[in-house]
Amino acid sequence: MRFFDIITIFPNVLDSYFNESILKRAQKKRLVKFKAWDLRDFTKDKHRTVDDKPYGGGVGMILKVDIIYKAVKKIIRKNKKTRIVLLSAKGKTFNQKHAKRLSKYDQLILICGHYEGVDERVARYIADEEISIGDYILTGGEVPAMVICDAVARLIPGVINKKSLEEESSVDLKEYPQYTRPEVFNKWKVPKVLLSGHHKKIQEWKEKSVAKYGN
């Protein structure tokens, strides 16, 4: 089983996503396990404080390094190949190569930033790497965490059909057009080659379509 542990102050946002469709079935088959950890559970004060004002001034609040450290220490699994990832706008941009690399780990711990950011000591001393899902700013790391979990989990053997993964690799991740019934709708027709049953011609058509429309 592969473990995905997400540290966040909004665990309910993640729970709803992981308990649907393919990811839900993968958990039932004990191929993967997703768990959202509430960062506030690792605090001791009555207000469950996870953030504070930045030294040197500035707008907003910063998530505290000591609370995140406690969370990681509690969550990390001994004797497992673990990777700790901080979701950060200044991290390297996530792509399929990163997904394949991360799929080799037994446990992924994803730290979700929020508010104005995270104490820099988390990136320097706790996380193994920082990852971004694109050149834009989000209000928190929860959406990036879901993106990474989804992309990585589907690469784990048994989660989705092996043939689907092989076909994706053969077209370099670029999609060819796909059609289903009805054959004709509003005079919009399915390409004849797809109805021919000629597998070689169909494959050639797919490859040409990727080259033409894939970008």
C-alpha cells in the first residue's frame, strides 16, 4: 500500500475528493491510502494557533515551523521510503516526470501552505522539495495536493487499467479526439475511420490527430 498524507488546515476539502470514483476504489482495494491531517490538532494552546505575524513586518500571517515539524514527526512512517513535499508557488513546476518519480515512494507527505505563506525553515530543513502546479498564485496548497495525489496514485499498479497507461505513453500525453454514440448528432458525424474496424488505420489516425491537435 502507498500512503499519501496531507497536512492542511482544511482537511474536509480533501476528504470529499479522495472519497469518490477511481481514488475511492483504489483505497477499497488497499492499493493506496489518503489521509488529511488537521494541522490544528498538533497545537497545544486553547486557540489552536498555527500561524503568526512575520518577523520584519509584512502583510498576512505565516504558518509556524514548530507546528508543522510536530505534524511531520507524528506522520512519517519509519522504515518506509518517504518524500516530504511543500506545496509552494516558488517550487519547481509539477509534470508527468515528477509524477512518475514520486510514484516510487512508499509515502508522500504533502504540506499545504495557506494565508501569506509558510516559515522558510520548513522548506530548508523539513521538506525534501518544493513543488508548484503552475505559474499562478492560489489561496492554499489543497488544490495542488489533490492534483499531485491524483497524478501519482493513478501510476500505482492496479489503480487504473494498465493498457490506458501504455496508450498515454505512446502518444506522449497528448490526447487524440474521441467519440461515442450517437454516430450522428445535429449532423455532426463521427470520423469514418473509427467505424471501419481497421485497427492499423485507426492507430495511424490517432497519431496524426495528436500531431495536428495535440499542442
